[in-house]
Amino acid sequence: MRLDARLTSVAKSRRCLWTLLLGSCAVAVHGQGVNTAVAGTQQVLEHHGNAARSGLYVVPDLTWEAAGHLQRDPKFRADVAGPVYAQPLYWRSPESDHALLLVATEKNLVYALDSLTGATTWRTPLGSPAARSSLPCGNIDPLGITGTPVIDDSTKTVYLDAMISDKTSNVPRHMIFALSLTDGSVLPGWPIDVEAVLKANGQTFRSAVQNQRGALTIAADSLYVPYGGHFGDCGDYRGWVVSVSLHSPHAVRSWSTRARGGGVWAPGGVSSDGSAVYVATGNTMAAWRWSDGEAVIRLGVGLTFSGQSPDFFVPSNWRWLDLTDTDLGGTNPLLVQLQGATPQELVLAFGKDGRAYLLDRRNLGGVGGSLLSRRVSSDAIRTSPAYVSSGKEAWVAFQGAGVDCPHGTGGDLVVLQIASGSPPSLNTVWCGLANGRGAPVITTTDGRASPIVWIIGAEDSNRLRGFRADTGAVVFAGGGPAEAMSQVRRFQAPIAVGRHLYVAADQQVYAFIF
């Protein structure tokens, strides 16, 4: 089924309800009629644009035809120091005509860049990152800020976790910072030493064996920070979620897996629908009874976990997934709303075993209780997915080696269709070539029309490419020599605001304009 750009004003106003949730749509009502003005995405305050991790951006003028005219903006130049794994953010101050592009690097540097020119507005160093040689294992050197920060627009604050190497002992510590968006200064009462505060609560958290790769989020006036292990699964690490009250920064709560391992390491980190937070956990070690690994887990906003089947899902072959390191924790839970489906509130999870699991958000199903499970990739799925809905269908894009691709095609970018039903169905629509390991996002002109899947050929071609979401037809093939980028790190995703798409690469941030 094609997504049709020719839509009535009434239908547009209904669809605007979804984009309103993203802060990207304006609706005006005049008398009996409805006048819809699509303002587009105005801010990008967290990973994939929102706590549901939809990866959906509204860019009113970015049609399929306009995408073909995308080029690097010659007026934008932004140099940054260090590898960048965290997705950039975009914040517009009400006191300024210019927005800020926030970029955090592995050298523990946070930049606020002018979104039009790339000029540095402020730059804050947070301390020395941890050298790989000071850690028992891992594959990032140096290790500083990896997880995507989150912005609290109401207080003009950006929150992040940084791995800091102590100047005297050289011991690494996870520190949670709060920075003023006005000038980059560290706010009073911050940073919080995660290991120290959890020790004071009688819990054992060892910074040296814990990594912080997953994106942060805010829900119910609390900050949520996920933790997993390093590449290599060394030491007695656990999957952790730490929450910090935004009213009292020393009021800290936590949840962790019962068994060793089970890291919450997906780049998309914590997802939330406002009333709960959702995490996917990785493989556990030597767990003869299920102990919170290989699972999608719903936690209360106070990080309570009932342990009952409505609040978790784990595949029935979880022990095999543990033994083969093909865990469920490579992507964040994707929260999907689908009209006409039974149920309508869904969770989509992906595994390193190449399977997709569709879950009932109200009742995750416990052991083996998915609505459906299907193999959709012949390789591990690790990056954040993205989705857009159109009536009673949703299109989900993910990076992986597609199976059951139509017409015998293959590729490392796959789009699935979730169709309404009782239960909903799941099918592969098309496969394409991303030529790398970036995370896809989707742009539309009004929340649904002219949907385009964008993905970076991270750690391979390092090119930005765009595809029609309905057919897979290429609308932007990467451009010419001027559009070439330096090394873009795996899992990196572009963001789309105004007339720009932004990409953070090693040593430089790129702006594409159409």
C-alpha cells in the first residue's frame, strides 16, 4: 500500500495529533472548519526525537522530489574534538533567533554550535576520559560520553553521563552531569558519582566494568540513565537503570538485573510512554533460572518491577540466546501506536538472532508470550529502529541483513509493515543498501506524507542516503565529492530540523540543506 501525499485537511488535522506529541505540529480551528498549519519539528531534545524512540521528524518542504536536491550546506562549518557516538541534539532558545546544536564527544567535550553557521557558542570540558588501557575490556578509546544526552527544555538543562578518569588514581568513574544550556556551566549539586551514591544505598556498582552506551530520557520529573557492560563482557557488570530526581539531584533510585550481565546497552537506551519506562536487556552469564536477561522489561517510573508476566517478555529459548550471545538487548524497545489493531498499543523488539518480536504493551506476555515472532534478518540487529504510521499500517525501518526481501533483492536496510489485525501482522516490504551501520530515521512533510527513510553508511561508505519509505526507491544517493564525510561511528543517526539534516562524525559535524 502506498503512502499518499494527497490528503484532505480533515485527515491532516487528525494525523496532526501524533505530531503534536512530538512538538512538531500546529493546529488552528476557525469556526466550523479546520485550518491546519504544519510547523515541522522545532527541537530535538533526545535520541530519535522523542521518548517513544520513533525516529520520526516532520519537515514540511522535504518531499521526495526535494530530497534529490540535498547538498552539503557551504555556510556551515563545525569542528569538534574526538570520536562522536552520541546523536546530536537541537535546542531553540526563546531568547534567540538561532538554535543550538548540542554535540558530546568521547573526549568528554560538550559543544553548543550555532545551527546555521556551526560556530561554537560554548564548549565545556568535563574531565579526562578513560583510556582503554585503564579498563578490563572494551572497544572505544578513549571512553568519555557515549550515550545520547537528553534536554529538559523547561529548565534549559542538558543531562549526560561521562566516564571520568580520576586525576590522581586513574580510576574511571561514571559521573552524571547537568549543564546549563545558556553557557554550558555545570549546575549546582552536580555531577553525581554513580558508584558512590549507589554504594551509599547499599548497592554494588563498579564503574570500571560498566559502560553507558544507551540514550538517556526524562519521565515523571526524573532522569533515567541505562548501563551495560563493555565489548568483551568482562567483569561482574549488570544491566542497570539509574533514576535521578530533577527536583532533588541526590534522590537516586535504581534497578538492576539479578544475574551477571543483562546489560541495558542498546544505543536507543530507555524508551518511555510517560507512565512507565521500557528497557531491553542483553545476555546473562551462568543464569540457570531466568534472571532478567534477554528481555523487554517495563519498569514503573520509580523503577519498580513487579516480576509478573504483564511487565516483561523473554523468548522461550532465552538460555540458548545467553549461550550464543545472540541477545535481545541490541535495540531499544520501539513503542508503536497502531489504529485498528488489537491491541493498539504495541512494543516491537529486535534480537541479535535476527528476529522481530511484536508485543502487547499492556501485557508483555512473560516467557514466550509475544503476539508474533519472525526472523527478519540473517545477521544481528543492533541499531535503533524508526517508524511512521499511516492509517492502519506502520512502516518500521531497521539496519540489518534482510530476509524474505521482495523480488529477490537484499541489503542492509530493511522496512517492515505492521498491518492492523487481531493480532497485527508483520511483513517485509523492501530491502535496500545503506552501505554501513547507521541507525535510520524517517522524515515526513506532515507526520505521514512523503515519508523518507534516511540512514548513514556508518564505518563504511560514510554517506547519507534517502529512500522512499513506501517503495524503497532511492531519493538521495549520497551526493558528490562535497557530500563525503569523515568517519561516522556505528549506530549514529541523523537529525532533521528546518531545512537541514545534521550528522555528527569524528572531528566534524555536517549540515545538509535542500
